[in-house]
Amino acid sequence: MLILALETSTEHGSCALWHDGSMRERACPAGQPHSETLLPLVRALIDEAGVGFDRLDGIAFGVGPGAFTGLRIACGIAQGLAVAAGKPVLPVCGLEALAAGSGAPRAVALLDARMNEVYGATYMADGSGGYRLEGQIVVAPPATIPLPSGGGWVAVGNGPAAYAALAGRLSEAGIALAGPAWPTAGLVAGLAARALAAGGGIDPALAAPLYVRDKVAKTVAERLAEGGRA
């Protein structure tokens, strides 16, 4: 099985090529727009592996949540490549990728959503190497975002490092901190391979980002109400 994966939901963009369990991964250069750097990296990765796009079994992308522009970049490129090659698309949630990357049986994935908010979701290992979403994916301020009860939970992502109030709440709840992390194309590829093996994959025309939040910026009135500047 050969899967190309793209992940640009944060400033840490990357692409990866998964081939029967082996992985090649490349990170987008820091400080440069993913829209300019991702596709050249993909082409270099494919050339380095010595395969053509026609050899791919599917094209995966980080569906979100995350930066609105970044999500559209990964989705759009995945759709374009998939249509050209006649391959299915495999959307993978970045929060699930964080949970899978932690290897913890119980993971709280928390990603900085900017605007003083955090994307959050809880996952439990399903016993077969995958992760099952418990409840819903939410976006909320660090002081109010829901946290799971009970023991054995590990917090993953960059949310706790971005917001001291959230880190404090996690500590008080007895939830261990795994350290800052971001979704990567390698993690997306691994989950996509599992999904494809189980019969997953969708028509490229049906692919769409998972925004969770329906606003990209606050209004002037909202910023002023919070003590900011217009």
C-alpha cells in the first residue's frame, strides 16, 4: 500500500509517503507559505521514492481543525492530485493524529486555535492500534474547555504550552502533560493506511476541511469588548 499524506493545519506543515509501513517525511520550510512550499516538496518526495502518482493507492490530508488557510491548502492539493491520478482521498483529523502519536491509552488532544481558544477532543485506544473519539470535537477558551474525568489521561498537543491557565487546569485534574506537539503528515499517513485497509476513502469532490470554528477573526466590537484595540 502506498499513500501520500499532506498536513498544513498549523505552521508546521509537512508531507509524507507511507509504503507498507515504511515512511518518508519532509517538513515545509519555516517562515514560508505552505502554498508555495508544499507541492515542490511532494514532487521531490515522489521522485526520491522512484514512484509515480499513478502508483498511489490514496492521498490523505489533515482535515482539521486548524488554520483556515492551511486546511484549504492541504485539502485543495489533495483533491487536485487525487482527481488527476484517479485515486481516493482520505481525510484524517489532526486531533486524532495527535492522540495516535502519543501512544497513550487515553489522550486529550488540545491544539491552540488562536483568538484565546483551544481545539479539544478526547480519544481512547480501541485495542487494535487505532483511536476512538469520545464525545465531540470542541473549541473553547482555555479556562472552560471540557476536560475528561477519571485517571490515566495524557494531554497532547500545543494547547497547554500556549495557555498557562489550561496547563494549570490539567495539572489540577491529574492529567499528565506529554509536551508540545503538532499534527504531522507521518501521523496522518499512518491513520490513513488503517482507514484505507478497512475500506475507507472518498471521492475527491466530497473532501472538505473540518473547521469546527466558523469564524477566522473577531470583529472590532469583540476586540474592544475584551480590552483590545480596533
